[in-house]
Amino acid sequence: PETIMKESTDHAHAHVVLLPYPSQGHINPLLQFAKRLASKGVKVTLATTHYTVNSICVPDVRVEPISDGFDQGGYAQAKNEDLYVSSFRTNGSKTLSELIKKYQNSSFPVICVVYDSFLPWALDVAKEHGLYGAAFFTNSAAVCSIFCRIHHGLLSLPVKNEDAPLLIPGLPPLNFPDLPTFVKFPESYPAYLHMKLSQYSNLDKADWILGNTFEALEGREAKSISELWPGKLIGPMVPSAYLDGRIKGDRGYGSSLWTPLSEQCSEWLETKPKQSVVYVSFGSMVSPTAEQMKEVAWGLKESGLHFIWVVRESQQDKLPDGFIDSTKEKGLVVTWCNQLEVLEHPATRCFVTHGGWNSTLEGLSLGVPMIGLPQWADQLTDAKYVEEIWEVGVRAKEDEKGIVRKQELLKCLKEVMEGERSEVIRKNAGKWKKKSEEAMSQGGSSDKNIDYFVNSLPCHTN
Ligand code: UDP
């Protein structure tokens, strides 16, 4: 939209290619960063896989395809993490290299590759072409710090701290339930663990390290990483939400791997009283068990509250029979939505979330109290911060089978929606909304860091 190009043209000839891992939770923050760069006059190209390329449409961000070797179906076609990662490395390196070469003799040669830290080979490609390389970490600084310490041999696997909290500089004491799944059970997730650790394998060659978080939120955690890579950390960077007035007309990310039922959601929300709706989503990847889905379903029904629940097409058969019909009066179940719009709507009061890092930042940036139902991976650590460090929500407790029961969900809903504790949480949510706005506003900590990055880019004026 019209305001995007106005701020500066000093870097109009600097061409940066951004490369996300092709899942929703990775495309969104990289795309958001691409928009920020474009708003500062940088020419940006987002390179993404053939399978995802058509799902992205943002003014001032050129989108170009590269190949992961599974052009028809992406990750789902590969069916296996190991196979996917190695195919992406081989095919991605070749096609990214071709993309860079395509621009070499143009008036906008690529000068820097900002790559998702899950794709460290992209840094090797950048360096082969003599370009700058910036690693973009999409997880929280706390989680990055844990894996970074494992890489440096400062923490050994598996982490077994059932008896005492784990103490990591810059982080609060972490109990066993707070730790990412892959560090507790490395043997069960070798491919994911390898992916997490390989982020650091060639990081000493990177010219910048960018983190998707902000100073007030995770300043100490970010410092604990920068102590291990001096001078490389220029984040904390963007919160993954758009902020009113910053880029006018920007109503969301501009990327959706599924069709969002935006109109249906906003029309429905319009009919609901202010601060009355519970929004529920498990994100784009998690596949909760049918038993867990059933507990959430009956919990929502019994609460009597209005709710919007995103249940992806692939998960719909886990809903209890008759659930949608029996809750029609109160609830709306959709296969996908524009999450930012739903969170921002005045009718929305509470976010029941799996606690992916983007969802966490979005809830926080838009001031919506959260109930964490973390399923695995980093979500466990994110939920700890939501409940205990930022105090913007609660974490639902699982039973011995790892299931959050209906009664527990009802208890959490009550805690977040009514009574004394809910007031504290609401106040904190408002405070963090303000802080994240400050970080992103002109002269705020993240904005300055982005300026620092942009000003470090050499301009090409041939
Ligand atoms: N999202 C969305 N619509 C939905 C559910 C999710 O647009 O119905 C977006 C959400 O705004 C977030 C991303 O999908 O930016 C999910 O990322 P997150 O890190 O929260 O979780 P993941 O899907 O990676 O587990």
C-alpha cells in the first residue's frame, strides 16, 4: 500500500533475497521482515518453494520460486523429514544459486541473503557468490539459547533435570515440563534435533544474526546468545504482528497456505458482544490426538462461551460426532482464518493456543490473554514464559496421559475470563501490547535494529 515506499530511498538499490522454510510459521515472520525492509526502501525478493509460491501476495515484495525437489506437494509429498531436508538442501542450493545469477548482471544484483536458520545451506550458497548472509531465527531467543548451548557443548543430551531446575544464563530456571521435547527425548526425534542443531553449524560465517523477538521481551535471553557469537546479534527483531498505522492497509501477513474464511469469521465476530469470544487454534502443523480434541470440544461446549475454533481440514474427523451442530448457537468451527484479524477483533477475549512462537507473539502484541495447550517442541518453553514470566495467561495442565481434560480447560477459561487473576492477566496483556508497539514504532528497539541492518547493507548503484 501507498505508505510502504515513502520512508527512504537511500537503499533502493540494495537487493536482498529472503528465504523462509516453507511452512506457515516460518513464511510469516520472514515475509513480515521483508515488508519492513521494503518500507525502508530496500528491494526485496522472497524466494520460496514452487508449492508455496502462489500462496504469497504482498505489494513491494517480489516472490520467486526455488525448488525443494517436491514441487507438486511440498513436505507432505516427501512424507519424511530427513528426506525432505536433504532434498531441499540439494535442489534449493542449485535453484537459489540460479536465482542469484539471474540478477547478477541486472541493475539490482543481489547483495545479501537473509535465510531461515533452518536452511543453513543457503549461507553457503550466499558465500559462494561472495554475498552477505544473515541468519533469521524464527524461534524465541530462549529456545535458541538452549540449542545454541548444546551446539557449544555447554549442555549435554538428553537433558534430564526431573529433580532440579535447569539453569541457563539469561533464562529463568526451567523445570522438566518447560523444556523443548527434542532436548528431553533426542532419540525419538533425530531428524528434528539435527535440524535444530544444524542452525549453528556454519553460523560463524554469517554476517548478521536476526531474531524474531524484541528487547523488552527477551533482552536477557538474546544477550545469552550474543555472548557466544560476539557482534553478530542485531535483533531482537520484529514481533510477528502488523501494528496499526505502521503499514497502512496491511490487514495481515499476505500469505496463507490454506484459504482463510475471513469474511465468515468477521461477520460472525461482528454479531458478538465485546470481549466475549474465545479463539482456539493449534496452528499449522500440530496434530492433536482425537482424545485431546474431544476434551477441548466438550470443554468449549460446557463453558457456554462464544468460540471460534480453527480445525484444519485434515483434523476435522477428530471432532466428536454432532459437535458442530450441537454448538451452532455459540461456536464457529473454521478450517483456517486470518488469525491476526480474529485476535485484533474487539469481540475476542481469550486465545487458547498451542503456543507456536508466532501465535505467542501475536497474542502478546495484540494484547490477548492466552491459555497455553502446548503439544510438543518449543511450545512447552513458550507456555512457561506466557504463564510465569510475562504473566499474560495460564498453561493448562496435562494429566498423566499427556491430555488436557475438559475440567482443566474450564478451570483455565474461568481464570482468564473472570475474577482477580483475570484482571492481572488482562492488565499485563495490555502492557505487553504497548511494549511491542513501542519496539516496532519509529525509533523503538526493533526498528533501530532493522535500521542498523539496512544501514550496514552496501548500496549498488550501477
Ligand atoms: N495462522 C493463521 N490462521 C489460522 C491459524 C494460524 O493465519 O487459522 C497463522 C498464525 O497467525 C501464525 C502461523 O499461522 O502466524 C502459525 O505459526 P505458529 O508459530 O504459531 O505455529 P506453527 O503453525 O508453526 O506450529
